Amino acid sequence: MLAMALEKPGSRLVGVHRPRPEPGPGQVMVEVLACGVCRTDLHVVDGDLNEPELPIIPGHEIVGRVAAVGQGVDRFETGQRVGVPWLGWSCGKCSYCQSGRENLCSKARYTGYQIDGGYAEFAVADQRYCFPIPEQYSDAEAAPLLCAGLIGHRSYRMAGDGERLGLYGFGAAAHIVVQVAIYEGRKVFAFTRPGDSAAQAFAREMGAVWAGSSDELPPEELDAAIIFAPVGALLPAALKVTARGGTVVCAGIHMSDIPSFPYRILWEERTVRSVANLTRRDAEEFLTLAPRVPVRTHVQIYDLKQANEALAALRQGRLRGAAVLVPDK
Ligand SMILES: [Zn+2]
Ligand SMILES: [Zn+2]
């Protein structure tokens, strides 16, 4: 099979030919139909995240069709369409795993980071961490639901029930969260890189009541904000426009350093928190909710061989919605 692999952080992915992976006990082997490109992949490629098992095939928003099953697989059958997300395995025994917080398991292994992912024609995954894909989505449209959707939704729930929600960075996750927020009757304020009028127009099109630059003041205070962009300076900027008792959620896996800020912008019971990874429960909840809203995803399709070009477009902020890799058939 063809795969795009990272051999050394800081370098381009290289096309490699590998034998098709065999499913071990409890694993499914899927033919990759589509795989989303997530900002986390950029952090792996750039070396911001330093525990990859090299060489690694990135990609953790896999929509695949089960091509073979290993011993003991009982959740899926050959031919079924499944999604494979970022959380690829957790220990099941530690206090986090036992209290519904497997996203914090210190032994957890992640798809496209320690387990070969979906930038390939085939992949294997532990059946316990895979999910059926709602029927109404095409392969490419479903891919961004698996990380931008799931972790976006976890971040959204951590932001609380306030009516006025700010989103910093209007990429794949924000374009999904805005739809759920509007469905639940909230007002969304979108913040982009200064001067990114294309992203601001996209945010308005998706229903944001206001869109502007991250250094602008929104017309109203926010009850909560979610920071998707990996820029630490956005944290004090978001706190400054968040109302008393409000919450600022850092949704990314990596962020540049946060500059120091005066205590008064945190005071009055504002909360700052991060969100890490996902649990299987998040996936079940979100994949049930998404078709109800219904969440629609905007995707830009690239051939698998163009993975480096897709990553470059994400890095440069040139995408509208999410990039998705599709192997050439
Ligand atoms: Zn554990
Ligand atoms: Zn991701």
C-alpha cells in the first residue's frame, strides 16, 4: 500500500510502499476512504509534540471500510464503514480510565502519533475505539467530525451554558462548533488572524453574529471563549473580553507560550482551562448529535499523495473548513 510517512520531525512526509497491515486480535483493518488533516498532524510533523513513534503515518480522522477483522472482533463486520479517532488505546485500569476520563490516561496511545494513522491506503485500529459513521455523511464530509468535531464538541461543553460564545481561530473545529452553538440558541463571535477577511466572511456565512480580528473588541462581552488557534497571546486577549464568571477554554494540544497578564483580567471568578484528547463517550454523544443539528462540514479534498500540500495550506491558513485526504482509487 501507499502511505505518507514522517521519518523525522521538521521534514516533509515521504511516500512509502508498505505491506498492508494485518489486524491483530481485537483489531479491524480498514481500507481508508478519507482521512482529515488536523492541526495536531502539523504539530507532530513540526516536532512540537515530541513523543511520536517514528517513522509514523499521521492522520487520526479516518473514515474507513472494514476490510478484515482480527480474532475476537464483535463490534464490526467486513464492509461496514467506521471512524477511527485520535484516542487509539487506553489502559482501562488506571484511576482516570476507571472514572470516565480515559482522555487523561498516562499510558494512552494515539492514532497517527504512536499508532500508524490514516495518511495511507489501509490502517488497523482497536475495535473498541472505532465508531460507526452516520449514514448521511459522505466519506470526506464525515472525516472532520472525528477530531475537529469530537474535540471541538468536548471544548464546547467545557465552555458552559453561557449565551455569548467567542471562537478564536475559525478553522475546522470552529466551523463545526458554530453550528451546534446556533442550534442550541447561542450567539457566536468569531475571531481570526488580523486581516483575514476570508475567514471572517466564512464565519459570518456559517452564522456568527460578529466576526473580526483577534485584536478587536467584540460588540458585547463574552460568557465563554474557546481558543482553537495555537497562539498563547490569545489567552489574555480572550480573558479581557470575557464577562465575570466566564470561562476560557484552550482547545489545542499545543500552544505558544502564554504571556504574563494582570490578575484583574482573571479575577471575578473567570476560569481558564484546557481540553485534552477525547473519550469514547464524547464520540458517541457527538456522532449522535451531529446528524440531528445537522452539522455540515466544508471540506477541501486532496489526493493522499498531496498530504504535504494539504498540511502547507493548513499552516498558512488557506483552508475554508477542513482538508481531507482521499486515496486515489
Ligand atoms: Zn488508563
Ligand atoms: Zn485532531
